[in-house]
Amino acid sequence: MYKHAFTLIELLVVLIIITIVMALVAPMGMKTLESFENFTNNSKQYNKLKLSQFYSFIALEPSTAQYNNKNYYISSKGVIYAIEKSNDDD
């Protein structure tokens, strides 16, 4: 019986097709990875804010926290207030 084997040209064509498909798909994967990293960073910041709120409530001590590049003041009762930036250029 004769066994059919792939020729070198057939293997190279398949390899080239796979390379082209990967070149088209890779940028989409990178965008997905970047959005996932942004999501995890925001999630970590939010968890820190909520943990600060819990600590302020338990310890009856006010504190400050940062979330999404904004500063927040947390009262001793656990209430979160946004801190407005002042426009002092002095």
C-alpha cells in the first residue's frame, strides 16, 4: 500500500495561512488584554475604597482614599464624600 505524505510545499502553505490568521487575530487579543488589565486595576482601587470605608466605620476614625483618580474623604460613620480639587495656583 502507498502511504500519502504531505509535501514540503503543502506544509509551508499551511504554515503561511496560520501565520496570516495569527497576525490578524493578535491585535484583537491585545485590546482584550488591555481592557482586562484596566478592569482589574479599577476593581482593586474600588476594593481599597470599600476597605477604607469599613476600617473608618469599625475604628471610628476618618480616613481618605483614592478611586478613579479622585480623592474621597471617609467619615468615622463610614460615609464617603468626594473631595473637590481647589484651584489655588499660589
